[in-house]
Amino acid sequence: MKNIMLFICIALLFITACSNSKEQPAKAKEEFNDKEKLRLSIWLPEWQNKSAMKDVENSQLGLQDIRVFGAYFNSKDELLLTENAVDMLQKTKQQFNDSHHVILTLINDYVTENAPSVQKDSTLLHRLLQDSSARQKHIGNILRVVEQYQVNGIEIDYEKVAKDDLQNYILFLEELYQELSKKDVTLHVVLEPRFPFDVKLPDGPHYTVMAYNVHGYHSGPGAKATFSFLDDLVTKIKKSNQDLAIAFATGGFDWVAQGKTVALTELEAEQLLADRKAAKQRDQASGAIYFSYVDDNNVSHEVWYADQETLEKWVTYVQKKSYHDVVLWRAGGLGEKTIEWIAEQSTE
């Protein structure tokens, strides 16, 4: 009888141990997912190449992709790189090609010598994508740029894609990916928040959605992103068949009561805050900084911008929703604490 009782006790202990051992890996996996490391990338604007390069040099330890912004289009619907863009691309490759993935971003801005540039031109996209012949011609132009500048990756930032051009745009991404893959060049795609994310996207490219411009030139004062906006965006992008990185914007805007809204870098906003001795406040709905002042002409201004704490709040918010790939628009005029925060996200 004693032997039977001893056997039962041992069996119960063994079953309990096995049960516990099955639960522990699942718990450990859950904890690992909660602590998944942030993966940061950044854009470098060609019109601010010196300060942008300096920001990247000082924060490079926390960066993976470096995206040179970028290439526009000329009057012949061919890709155009300004002297600044070529200079920055060459310097970026020289300094970072061995340690980072260098990507050239293509933008559907139409630039001609004798006329104002047209930003995010839908009619240009229609001409480039309208049929197989047009798409192949455009892809050939992209491949020549890849060959000329020897970039690691190409990024398509084509905005305001017309509804009638959407299917041709999807075909273009698929066809371009196939051609770039032959050259071991990666394809990256930027999508607007208004993109129909239930549309099936081709496998292979890396996708990023813009999480900014809630307020800007088109609106009154406010933050570039709010937490409610991020909630709505995440709900939309969960419909996608692809995993998406999320892009946040640095800097901000100065809204003038009687005049044009002015874009500001973080450093410019902080300098303005100090010069005007304004009262600095932080918005609870967005994490952004805001302040007001009256200029020397007695005109009222309201400034909103993102500092390091704002960016960290936004990033933490989407990380809790399991989005760990983040791209920052943009380098150039970043504050010291922001640069330090980026550098701390070491990829090692």
C-alpha cells in the first residue's frame, strides 16, 4: 500500500512539473514580444544635406536604413537628381554603405526650369503607369539610375495615386520588384494614411505608412500626429496583407494669424521658444509641444512641434500595438536629445 501511495505521489509531481514546463515557454515568448527591439530608419532631405548628414553621423548607431530623399521628375517624365541629391547620395554611400542599407527615394514631384514645380503629381503618375509599355519604360529609367548610382535599395514615394490608376500602380510595384531582385536591390514603398489597405499588395517590397500631417499647411494649429489618429491608422493598416513600418515626422509648424504657415525643424522651434520667452506646454492628446507668441508686428503665432519626448511617446504607443519598425521624417535640425535617443537604439 505504501508503495502504491509513493508511486501516485511521484506521478502527480511529474505531471505537475510537465504542466509547468509547457506554460513557461509561452510566457517567455509573450515577454520577449513585449520587449521586441525598436528598428529605426531615417530620411535625409537633399535640400538640407549638411545638417542632415551631421544628424545621421551623430545618431548612426541607432539606425538601420538611411534613405536619401531623393529623385524627382523632369519635363520628359524622367528621373531627376539635383546636384545636392547627387552629392548627398555619394557622401552617404561613402560613409555608411558598409554599415547601413542606403536607399534612394523617388518622389512624384514634377520639376521644370521655366515653371513652378508640381508636388505629388497624379497626372504624372498616370502617364508613368497607364499601361504595360509606360510601366516598362519607367522601370527601365529606374534601373538606369540604380546602375548609375549603385544604390542598395529603391523607395517609391508616389502619393495621390488616382483610384483609376491603383491597379496599374500595384502591377508596377510587382514588376519593379521582380527587376530589382535580379540586381539584388531591395524595393521599399511609402503609403499615405488614406491608402485603401484592403487592396492586396505584392509580396517582396518593404512597406511604410506615413503617420503624420494630421495638422500642417492645410489646417489650423495642432500636432502632426495624435494618439486617436494612430488608433484609427492602426485599425486601417491591420486590413493589409503586408506588415508595415510606421513613419513619424520630426519638427513642426508656425501658424501665423495673418500670413503663411511656416515649417520648422525641432531646433528652429526651440530657438523661437527661447527667443520669444514663451510658455512651453505639452499636449496630452498627442505628446507634442506647443506655445504662442506675438511678433514685433503685433501678429499672433501658434507653434506646434515634436521633440524627443514626443517621438518616444509616439513610438512607444505603436510598439504596444506590435509595430516595431519606425522611419523618421526627417534628419536635419534635430535637437540634441533627439539625436541621443536615436543613437541609443543601437542595432548591435
